Amino acid sequence: MHQRSTNLWHHRDFLKLWSGQTISMLGSSISFLALPLIAVNFLQATPWQMGIFTTMSTLPALLIGLFAGVWIDRYRRRPLLLIANIGQALLLIAITGFALSGWLRMELLYLFAFALAAFRLFFDIAYQSFLPTLIGRDHLMEGNSKLEISRSGVAIAGPGIAGALVQWLTGPIAILFDAASFLIATVLIAVIRKPEAPLLSGGREPMPRAIRSGLHLVFGNRTLFLITGALATGALFTAAVDAVMLLYLIRILELTAGLIGIIFGVGSLGFMAGALFQPRLVARLGQRKTLVLGLLLTGLGDLLIPLVPQGATLPVVLAMLFAGQCIYGVGRTSFGISQVSLRQRVTPDEMQGRMNATIRFVTAALIAIGGLVSGGLGLWIGPRSTLVVAAVGEMLVALWVVGLADELIYNP
């Protein structure tokens, strides 16, 4: 039967899940562009309002993330995936309706942004928790690699498709394509045939005790603790890079928006390459060395960007930025696939939701701190020096995973 196959290309249920997620990611690339444009062009949002809009999209992970993990561990994950997809589709349809009727206001868009992010949070945690039970722990590396290939492909093609649709149809209409993608993904997940056993761990526990169980698992299990430490500190430094990157590219290197878009597009090829070669890389180096290499390459890629010489010619600038983005993409993907596969592998099925939610909560908090710290650091030492500090910090994150036990080095 296909479930016994050593190749997920023959696993029909995984192919349904993978196809649905790929379609949904492509649709979401439309909303990623269209929703901010609705705020800016349709509602004439101010910079302060855009800041609130962005914050509303990050709040659910901090406010309800730990609770979401408990709920996901108490119930079957597949129905939660269906509810989350349908919820996002209905919210996007509602935004279109309010916009076309003239009733949409920024205050209402804030609520929509929060609700969309909350459903997305539930989906992401349930999805990562559902995958090990669907394909088995021996296939996690292959499954996560295939999903990352889709994510990388969407990162390459998605912005162009999204931009064309938004320009042609306007934002309120374009997001209906995302709503449709969620509904298609819902159908594909609904027809998965493998039955899912109920997970009742924590079902009789009070919510605070169940949350503590998740915290104890993540911080009490040495492997999960080291991975969480790497993810959290890595998120801190990456947030610092993201906060000042555009300032550096525009004000220091004086690049146009078009060139910046091309640079990031080329960088997506690095993500694709990392996903394609990940299984072979782990087979050759082992799990721990792949994690270390991924973090070192992530920092090295970011370090190349502020090292562009002052007054360099445009070809030199572009060559260094292209190289930096590609190296960053390979490293980020190699680490990402390895760490998520490893933490799924060492966590009991009935604790997957709380494990994923706890790690997401910790990293979300560090991302918020990183953005604030980098803003002050950028004013103090400048964008270029801030990027250097953050990139070196990203490489030092590898010290966390050097301590992983030798028995965790395995081949997929």
C-alpha cells in the first residue's frame, strides 16, 4: 500500500495535503500584498495605522498561542485544519464585501487582520502537529523538504502573480483568489483517507496545567530546549536584520525598489536549492552538522550585505547582494527543515500541538524584542554596523545546536 512506500510521491494522502498547502500558499501570496495595499490605497492609512495593522497580525501568537497548542492536542488535527481554512476564506470574502459596499474602515481591517492571523496560527500549529501522524516519523525530512520546495517556488513566482492580479483587479477583488485557494485546500484535506485517532492528552487537565506541560516538555527536553534556544536567538537577530535591511539598501546603497525586488527574488532560488538538496545533505553530514552548517550559512549570507564596499560599482553591489541572499536562503532552509523534522521526531504525538505552540510563542516574543532593539541600535551605530552585529549574532546561534547529542544524528 502507498503508506508503506519509502517515497512520499506514492503516498496519496500526503500528496493531497501537499497540493492543498501549495495552492493555499500561492493564494496567500496575493493577500500578503493585497491587504496592505487595501489599507494604503483604499483606506488611505497613515504610517501609524500601518504599524497597528502589522502589529495586529503578530498579536495572536503572543496572546493565544499557548492556548491554541492545548486545544490542538485535545482534538483531532484534521478537522481543525478544515475549520481554519474555511474561517480564513470567509474572512477574506467579508473584507471584499465590506470594501465594495463602502463600509470598510481601518478599525474593521484591524479586526480582520487579527482574526486572519489567529486562524493562520491554528492552522500552522495543527499542520505541523498533523504531519508526523500522517506520514510517519521516518519520512519527516522528505515531507518537510517537499513542503519547503513549494514555499520556495511560491516565493519566486508568487509576488509577480500577486502584483499582476492586484494591479488588474484591485486588492478587494484579488483577495477572492486567496479565498478560493483556501476552499480548494479544504477539499483536498477533507478527502484524506487515513483515519486520525483522537488525541485526548490534556483533555481532562485544566488549561493552566496543560500549558505548563507544554512548557515543561520544551524546556525540560534537552533537544527541544537547544532547538528552541537556537530558534529564539536566531529570530532575535533575524528581526534585527529585517528591521534595518530596507533602510540600508535604499539610503546607503541607493537601490531602487525594482532592483531590491529582483535581489530578493534571486534570493528565493537559494531557498529552493536548500530544499531540493536537504535530504542528501543530511544523509552525507548527519543531522547536527547540517543544523550547524545551516546557521553558519544564514549568518554568512547576511554578513555579505553590509560588507559591500562604499562607492562600489552597481555590478559589484548586485553580485554581493545576490550571493548573500542565495547563501542566506540555502542556510535558512537547511536549518529550518532539519530543526522542524527533529523536533517533530522527538515529541510524542499527543504533545505536538503544545510543543509547536510554545516554540512559536517564544520566538514571537523575541522577534518583537529584536525589532525594537535594532531600531535603537540603528540610530546609535547606523544600519550598516547593525547588520554586521546581527549577522555575526546569527552565526553564533550555531553554538546552541553544537551541543545536540550524537544519537540525534540520523539519516532520513
